[in-house]
Amino acid sequence: MILTDRDILELEIQLLRFWQKERIQFIYKYKHRIMEFREGDRVPTELFHDITCGKMFRDVKDIVSYDDVYPEDVRSHVGGHLADRTTPVFRVDLK
């Protein structure tokens, strides 16, 4: 099965809604894995492993791509990503 951009968007929205419901506030990416960021947490929780080779959550920076970057430097807000994906402007770009 090949995922279209629309399929990927819908899956991202569902995951973000689930994480928000579970009170996950911040995420970051490490080697195509979406991780939960919690201040002071030494053992990160893996939320999702992107097997699409980076097609999902393209706007979340992967810290493996940078030198001397830590999760707290690139963490991003789940609510912000959800808002971005559910605005009409974002969705029109996929047509």
C-alpha cells in the first residue's frame, strides 16, 4: 500500500490528537522516531517510528541531522503541529 500525502496528513492528525489527549505536550524526532520530550527525563519515550523514511512529520527537526543539538533545542509543541495541520491553508497545499 502506498500512502498519499493526504493519507500521511490524516495519520499525523490522528496521532497528534491522541498524544494531545494523553497530555503529551512536546515532541522531537531522532532517527525517524517521534519521541516525547519531558524536562529532566533521561529515558525518552518513543511514540512513533516512521517507517516511511521521513515522509511523516517533515516539519519536526530530526536531531541526528545536526551537530551538538539536544532535544530541548528542537522540541516542538504537539498543539502547534495539530493546529498547523488542521488549518485550511495547510490542507490546500496538499491538493
